[in-house]
Amino acid sequence: MDAWEKVRRLRRKAERGDADAQFNLGVLFAIGTEVPLDFRKAFKWVSLAAKQGHWGAQFNLGLMYAKGDGTVQDFEEAARWYRKSAEQGVKKAIFNLARMYEKGQGVPVSPEKAREWYLEAAVDGHARSQSNLGAMYELGSGGSRDLRKAFYWYRASAEQGHPEAIYNLGAMYCHGRYVAQDIPRAISYLETAAQLGLPAAKELLKQMD
């Protein structure tokens, strides 16, 4: 089956109301494979799938509203669709919604709600949520300061290779926060973070030199 025939069949299914087909057709228009790039058409098809409860479409619709792809940028709508996807357990949506509460984009700023959402994704293994949750515990943002929990979540995220978590572990060992100061271990973590392209790690290594 050639690409044109594949798209034609997908469009037929989408026009009959098949949510998966609507979502997949929207993705094709959004990335410009097998059809010309067209964010307006992508938005149309992704919207139709999202309104039928398709979790992937709900997440992508949130992204499109957040970026203004195919529609006017609208952070409130982005947050609304992220929430719908998050309520279906989509970790990327949970993370994005947490960040919106942390920044006050499309929702009232609420470090407490940000921490709650980060925790939900973190316990499900989402590395970026684990790292951000660790930072919130370290700073006492959205609740009490807890260096033990900060260290726990940084380590969980670092084990998945997240650069910022690796850096923050290195910083904790460097300064002796919660853990005993351990310069060789600090350098090991910081060098890894630096190799992953984190400027803050390179800067701290210079200060330690």
C-alpha cells in the first residue's frame, strides 16, 4: 500500500469518527510526513479525537494550545487538556500540568499543586518529575523542606540519566547537604552532568578546581 492510499484510508476512518484515526491523521499533518505540513488540519483532527477522550490527542492538544500550533496560543486551554490527559495517567501530561502550576501559566500559581502533580508522575517513574520534585523538597517549595526526600528523588532521577538530577546529587555531595561531604563522588556526578551538557555542572567543577 502506497503512502497516498494509506492516508486516504486513514481519512475515511477519521471522517467516520474513529478517534485513533483522527489522532493519527492529526499527527501526520503536525509532522508533515506522508501529507504536507499543516498545523490547522492537525489541530482540527487532534481536537476531534481529544473530545472523544483519546488520551494522546488530549496531551497533543494541550501542546498545540501551549505552543500556538494551528490555533491561538492559550495557556488556560493547554492546562485544561493536559489535566484531562493527566487524569488518564499520562506522565508527560502530569509533568506539564505540574510545571504550569509551578509557573502560574494558564492556572493560578500553586507550588502545593505542582508538588502534588510531580509526585504523581515521580512515583510512576517519570525522571523529569522526580528531578523537579527533588528540587521542590530541597528548596521547601510547596511544602516543608526535606533534604532526605530531595536526595531520594534526585537519585531516582539520576539513575535514569537525568542531567539536572545528576548535577544536584553532585552538589549535595560537594556541599555536604544531607549526606557527608564526599568530593570524589561529587566530582564523578558533576563530570557526568557536564558531559551531558549542563553548564552549571561545568561551573561548579571550575569552582572546585
